[in-house]
Amino acid sequence: MKGLEAALEQVGEVGEIPFQQFQTLKVGNSSEEIDESGAILKVFHYRWKGVFKTYNLRLLVDKGDMVIAFDERAEGNTVSNIKRLSKKNLDNFMQQVKTDNNANDAGSRADSKTEASGETSEK
């Protein structure tokens, strides 16, 4: 944790470090779980088993393989209070945007035809 915090302090306002750089900072034998269900961000969860407790480190990594946030929680829907957008929700959102755009385009074409024929329409 100290190495990761120091690396993030060195980058200043950028606030992120390459995932490869984190790999060089990681010490000891840990288990690793990767959650790639996010549309944009992956969660890497590391666990180190100590004598008296288990230590956790969760990282949010973007598509550019940059570590953008981390915390020490064992679980949760957020990492450092950042909630990920799921692939399913992104697909649903994009489909809704396409549907809305198609409806708007159809309405605009109808308005253009009405104006071209000289008819007036009430809106």
C-alpha cells in the first residue's frame, strides 16, 4: 500500500499509474481475482493472508491499463466510491440512445416534408 500511495503521489494531478508499474510494487504472495464485467473498468482484487488477518487490495484499472483508484475493502460495489458501469447497462444505454436518435431523425424528416410542402404544423 505504501508503495502504491507513493507512486500515485509522484504522478501528482494525473492521479493514475500504469498497471505494469503496480506489478513491480507488489510484494509477497497474494491471490488474485479479476472482475472484467465492467464496460470500462476492471477490478483486480488481491488478498494476502497474514497470521492474524487477511489484507485486501482492490484496484480499478481502465482500458488503457492505468490504475485509477484503489481501496482496502474486502468487497463492495464500489472501489474508492467509484461505481462501475456494467457491460449490460452500457449496451442498454446505447440501444436507448440509438432508438431515441432514430425517433428524432424520423420526426425531423416529417417536419422537413411538412415545411417543404408549405403546410403548417402545430407543435
